[in-house]
Amino acid sequence: MSQTSTLKGKYSAAGEGNIYARANTATCKVTAGDTDGTFEIFDEQCKPGFESRLHMHLKSFQVCYVVDGSGEFQLGDEVFHAKKGACVNIPPGLAHKVGSKEGMRMLMVYSPPGLEGMMAAMKALSPEHLADGALTKRILAEHDTIVLGEGAGSRGTGSVLG
């Protein structure tokens, strides 16, 4: 016997969704609430020169599909140059970072979800609180993102971690 779902389908037009704009613009197109806490999907517009901090997620898988442009993905000790159409799977516990010299747009899936909660918590901080590295690392950790360090010359300016 199949179980009837109480979840509803959702249509999200271009430009619609929960928008989190910082160094990049990340739009949550499918929320954790839309999927009963199974996953969430983001459309992230990475500006030229974007570079995240080295980090990992303890519970969540992160999948990035490059829609436009290109970027560099560091997964552990390996670095991949991902162009339009490339897909990157990042399992829990794998140290990673992403950057793009010329800019990139990517679709990101997180399962289980947590990224939107982190972005909402960071968006609520004042500029003074955002400058407090200990505070932001604690908030990130509360949302399954463990900052491991900065790359050489990195400013850590990603929308997720910057």
C-alpha cells in the first residue's frame, strides 16, 4: 500500500526563491520544507574572483552542477577545473573549496538540508558581528559547515562562507 504525501509540488520561476546576497547571490529554489527535510536546491551566481574557505560538511552531501562559466573545485588533495555541464559530488567529511576567476553559475543540492538555515543566520548578523571570526565559525558549525582554513592569499569571500 502506498503512503499519500502531504507535500505539494512547487514551481519557482527564474528570479524567484529565497535570495541571500553577499559576495555572491544564492537563491534557494527548493527549501527543506518543500521536501520534508530531505534536500534543498540553490542557484548560486558566483562573481569573478570568488573563492570559498576550505571547509567540510559532517552530515550533508553537496552536489554542484555548473550551469554557466567555470570554476576550480578542490576536493581533498585533488583540484578539478569544472566547465559548463560539469557535476561535482562532495560527500560528507570531505574537505573542499570552490573558486572562480571569471565567474560561474551553479546549481547546488544539499542533503540533508542546512545551507539555507546557515545563510539566514549569517544574513541576520550586523557588519560588526560578521567581522567576528569566532562567532561566524560557531554559526557555520551549528549548520553543518566546519571551516578548516584559508587558501594561500584567500580572503574567503564566498556567499556561503564569506
